[in-house]
Amino acid sequence: MEFSVRRLAADAGTLFSRAVQFTEEKLGQAERTELDAHLENLLGRAEATKHWTERVMKQTEVLLQPNPNVRMEEFLYEKLDRKLPTRANNHELLGECMIDAGHEFGPGTAYGSALIKCGEVEKQLGSSEKEFIHSSAINFLTPFRNFIEGDYKTISKERKLLQIKRLDLDAAKTRVKKARAADARSAELSSAPPQGEEYVAHFSYFFSFLHVRWLKVWAEEVHQAETELRIAQSEFDRQAEITRLLLEGVSSTHAHHLRCLNDFVDAQASYYAQCYQYMVNLQKQLGSFPATFSSNNNALTATSSASVSVAPPTLTPAPTPGQASPSLNELRSSSGPRKARVLYDYDAASSSELSLLADEVITVSSVPGMDSDWLMGERGHQKGKVPITYLELLN
């Protein structure tokens, strides 16, 4: 118990001396040991690395998950060490909605089939997005987070310990300076009394003698203060070396983060290339949307910016059978199936005909004995007659 009390008193005295030293430094009343320029540069670079690592990590999290509520939920699950529940992302939700709508309208119809195809591609996009987010979280965010929560915490801890050792060193220097000044004053006052004067007549000398005895207490501390200074200097140098070695490791952290950045860019490139390929394939399936599609279905777009009141678009009349192009004449004479693009919407008048949507691509063929103004069209499992003047033969 006695040892604990003494130790507590010693620790309290040490903390008090540090607080006094720190306060005097702030007030400009005490000298401060400055770190060497190399160590100061390393400390500044570590601070900048920590600051920008946090900024880049935060913005990457916003990019991967724009919803702040979901980010907060993921953070809570991570802190509670619980598995995050699986949920569909926006692409997958849109894909499911399109597929359900396509089945409602009928997979055999052009619109229903297109909705189903678009929904399947949207689900593929959602799956690719999940893979990209998962890859980025492992290969990019995790190393950044490990640096902030691991390496930099160690650096910060050792840096605080270096600050404590510096305060102890400066306090020891102050004690040595005071002890030496007291010793010099003691030697001055211990000189012999003036010659030719009686001791009794010099009451002031007796008072000075008592003052000298008090000052000798300080003088006796010179050796102890110098010993403490050597110990404090040794501990400070040792801590400065430890801190320097840790700070020099920030260079390897930069190299590691550079590799992680390359992995992140590769993951982005792969993700966007995959998404682009999905959409190109979908465009091919839907007819790649040529310029005629825009003129038929989006005629108001070009003039909407010029005037609020826009005249209704002029519909191009369907050509007559006598105006059939040479390619359709060629198709009449060919018995093999060919691909053709639908120029205009067409509603079937009977069950033997096939309804058409502008710009969809169907397979057509000539059937012997059929009227020359008609061809047999196929779309998936659907078959029916289609008017030849509504088609454009594809190479």
C-alpha cells in the first residue's frame, strides 16, 4: 500500500511537471526542444496521408453506395460484427419489375418480349455492380481502412509518447538550469565576511548564512538533476528513433495504396466494359434504334427547346405496293428466310396476321401462293402474315 501511494505521488508529480512545462512553453516562458527537420517532414507527410486517405475512402464509399441510410446500416452491421442481409440493388429491382410487366403483357407480344429482355439485362447489370462493389471493398477500401485503424493509430500512439518524452526532457533541462543557478548563488553567499568588522555587527550576514543553507538544498540537486537529464535525453532519443522508423514506413504504405488504386481502376474498367457489352447486345436484340426510330417516336424532342407549342409530327404514309423497293422485289423472288426491319407500327386485322412495332427486326420469307403484297413473318414462336410495304430488307 505504501509503495502504491508513493508511486501515485510520483506519477502525480510527473504529470504536474509536464503540465507546467507545457503551459510555460505556450506562454513563451520556457525553452522547447525542437525535432529535427527530417522527423518533422515525416510527421507532416503522415498527417497528409491520413487526411487524404480518409477523404478518398469516404468518397469511394459514397460512389459505391450513394444512399447514406444504407451506408449507416452497413456501418452498424460491421461494428456489431453481424452479417449484412442480402438485398436487391436498383438494377435488379428494375429488372424484376420489367420482367413481371413483360409476362403481364405476354411474352409473345413485341412489347412484352422487349420488356423481358431488358429486365434480364438489368439484372445482369445489377449482378455486375454487386461484384464490382464487393471487389472494390476488399481490394481498395479494406487496405485504406486498415491503415487508418491500424498503422496510423500506432503512429499516433508513438507520436504522443514522443511528445511526453520531450516534455520530460525539457522539464529536466529546466531543473538542471535552476539547480546550477542555486549552486552558483550558494557559492557566492558562502564567501568570508568583510575584513576588519566584527561578526556581531553583521546581523545581515547571519541572515545570509541561513539563506545559503537553504540554497544548498538546490545545490545538492545538481547531480541528481543532471542524472535525470541524461536519462530523459536517452529516452527521448530512443522514442524519436522508434517514431522515425514508423513514419518512414509510410512510404511502403504509399506503394501498397498505389497497387490498391490500380486494382480499383482495373475493377472499374472491367465493370464498365461488361456493362457496355450487355447494352450493346441488348441494342442488337432490339434493333439498335436507328435514326428512323427517333423521327417516328421522338419527333417532339428536336423542336421542344425552340418553342413551347409544337405542332404534331407529320406521319409518313405507308408506300403503296407499286413503290416496293428493289430489295423487296428480290425478297419476293427468294424462298429463303431473311431479316427485315419494321418501318411502321402495324395492328393485325385477323388472327392470320402478325402485329408489328416500328424498328423491331423480324424474320420474313416468301410462301408460294401467297399474295405478292404479303410475306410470312416470324418473331420467336409467333408467325403471321405481314405487309411487305411496312418492311425494310436487311443485308
